Amino acid sequence: MDKPIRILQVIGVMNRGGAETMIMNLYRNIDRTKVQFDFVVHTNEVGSFDEEIKALGGRIYHCPRYVIKNHIGYKKWWKKFLSEHSQDYIAVHGHIGSTASIYLSISNSYGLYTIAHSHNASGISTLKDVVYKLLSYNTRNVAKCFFACSQLAGIKRYGRQIVCNNKIFFVLNNAIDTEKYICNDCIKNKKDKELCIDESQIVLGHVGRFDHQKNHQFIIDVFYEYKKHVPSAVLILVGDGDLKNEILEKTNKMNIDDSVIFTGVRSDIPELLNAFDLFIMPSFYEGLPVSVIEAQASGLKCLLSDTITKEVDITGSVEFMSIEKSPKEWAEKIVSMLPYERKNTQQKIIDAGYDIKSTAEWLTDFYLKISENK
């Protein structure tokens, strides 16, 4: 092979979200002498990973964000782009679900292999969910292959018929570099000092963008109740998003703002997890959150909402609870889970198929087989 084949990854913006982190984990670990990634992003913003993508040999193209009223213009952009670049690619790997039926259909017309990838297992609870379902539904009739981060995420997005019966479907694990996440007392002490945390304080933590899905309001309510049991406790919230100011205001009104640390978007997640004592995620829905895999790889116990697939528990250290239960009951559950002896779980993560090296090797082979069959 004189040069690597190129795969076009279609995403919103390459910031430090769950799907984006997963894609970058794969990109760093695939054999880039054989397979290269380029990206179409639905924004003119510069993403957190853009410079690294370019350093790894990837190219970034900026597509207009779809807002229904620009339907014709959106299709024109894709037709023009692929008329100029389709010969560069073997496949289009679509991570944006709402418009996948549009750009994957156009990609089919240019003879490209099309992959739809589901990263969430959302239901229908808001008008936004309804619109998403309507827009994305036809993807099941367009894509040639279907990926999902979990069986549940596949069923929710594509339907049971496709996942279980008559289509090419794969669960692609949200794998991580397990070596980076091994719990380490020295790193913990360093992070505690950096965050002004005393080693005697209990630290609850969450990693995720500030939006409705992640249910930060509930996290704050649970923490407020937990502090009645452990007044010196600290909560660390890692991430950014539209609802961050709302949560800041809430902590201030509840007089717990001096106990809640907002770190913003961070690149040192493995080190930050060392500072946590328990990971909490009461989301309304998820696919299979990579942050929970990372937390388990760091030896943490996790308390999640029971809307999240049980597939995520790969170490036996995850417990599930209904968000219909009160914050007081969640706080009491946390009390019952702490303290515990934190252990090295690396081998469990590897055995469960969540080590990035083996996943990247599988994906490299998958893309190469597509190339061979064209």
C-alpha cells in the first residue's frame, strides 16, 4: 500500500465530548500508515482536538449546521463537497444522527461505503427528541452498516429489526487507553493539592457537558443531601456547556458553592479521576458513556441512573438507581457505598474488550476490508 486509505468522519465539532473523545482515542491508535481520518464538522468554530487532528495527518472541512430551513442548501453543500472529494475516500462514517440520512444517501450516490454510528440511547421526552427521531429515522434505510456504542443504543436508534436480524450491525466499544487510568496515590495527592482538597475529604465527581441530558440539577440536589451526612464533602464537576451558569447560580443559592469545584473542560481526565472517591451520573439517557468506563478503569465505584444500559458495568463496581428516587435516597445510597478499597481494574477492562489497542486494530481491519471489496 503506497498511501493510507482515508475515512471521512462526520461529527458536530471536535471538542472534548464523549463521542469525540472516543473517535480521538481510535485515531491515535489506528495504524495511520494504513488508515487516515478526515473530518466534516458542522461548525466554523475551532474544536479542542483540531490541532491534534492536523498533527496526526487529518484534514478538517466545515459544513453548515442543519436547521431544517436550510435543507436544500445543506444538501447542495454535500453534493458539491463529494463531487470534489469523493475520490479521496473509501467510506463515510457518520456520527451526526439527525442528518445522517441526508449525507449518507448522497455518499451512497458517489459509491462510498456508508456507516451510521449511534452514541446515545435517547427516548422521546422533549420536542427536540421528536424532531431528532423524525429526521434520523430513514437512516436505517440508507446506511450500509450500523455501529453503536451499546446494544441498547443500536436498538433505540435503528430498531430491533436491524440490530438483531437483517443488517450489518456491530457494537464498537467505547474503548480507552487503560494504562493511563490506573489509580495512583502520587497523582491523587498531586491533584488534591492542585484543587485545594484535603486528603481526608470525600470527593464526589462527574464528567460531562452541562446540558439537560446529564441532569446536573439532580447532581446538585444529591450533593446537598449528602453534605448533611458528610459536611466536609466536595463535588467536582468537569465539563462545560449551556447550562453551566444555571448550575453555578444554583450552588450559590443553596450555599454550597464553596464545596463545588467547576473545572471546565480538561485534558487531564485520568489524573482528575484519581482525586474522586465516587463517580455519579444520574443522566436521563446515555448510549454507553465512555466516562463511566474511564471511572471504572481508575478503580472508582460509580452510581448511575437506571436509564443507562447495564452493559456499562464491566468491573462489578457500578450500581444503578432510579432518578424517580429522591435526592435524599441517592445521598443515603452514596453513604452506603463509601468507603471502599480502590483496586487496579486494568485487566478487567481489557478482558471486557474496552482496551483501545485491540479496538483500534479491529477497526483498522474493518476499514481495510471495505477497501479490498470496492
